[in-house]
Amino acid sequence: MAHSGEVRRIALDRIARLMEFARRHAVERPELAREAGNLVLRICGKARIRLPKTYRRLICRKCGTPFYIPGSFRVRVRSGRSTHIVITCVTCGYIKRIPAVREKLARAKG
């Protein structure tokens, strides 16, 4: 049986390889990129690790569609109560909201 640190290292290595694969094949073969995204989510679940921050905003948490695929997502900026970025997956409809307060404060100061 492998140690949990070793399992984590192997899982992170495979996630990095799959995300690179998805990026390379997103335009000409989007179905392959989607499959790679699904595999990334399955690996995270099986190894019981969180998706690394570098990839968290590049993949849909619900269906695994990588946002490298052109037209697979929609980005909007909302400035209601708090300024935030809304990323909507066109494939499954999952909505991801990212706070954009720091960027707004930096612009106000500058």
C-alpha cells in the first residue's frame, strides 16, 4: 500500500499532465479535453485531495469541462452589493463566482 503522501504526489502529477493535455487538445478535439477534465475530477475524488488553485478556475466543478475550450463558458462582471466575476459553464449551467474586491480597491487607489 502506498503512503498518502505518495498517492497525493502521483495524483497531482497526473492532474498536471491531464490539464496540459486538455489545453493542447481543446480547440481541435474538445471531446477529448472534456474527458480529461472528467478524469481530473475523478482523480481528485479518489485520492481525496482538493483541486490545486492553479487549475481550480480552469475547470467546471460540476461537469469537468475545461475552460480552455472556446465557447464553453461565459464571463460577466457584476458590481451589485460586492463586485464579483461570474463564470457560467455553457455545458451544464454551473455558476462560479469569484470576488473582485481587491482589483476594485487597487484601481480606486491608483
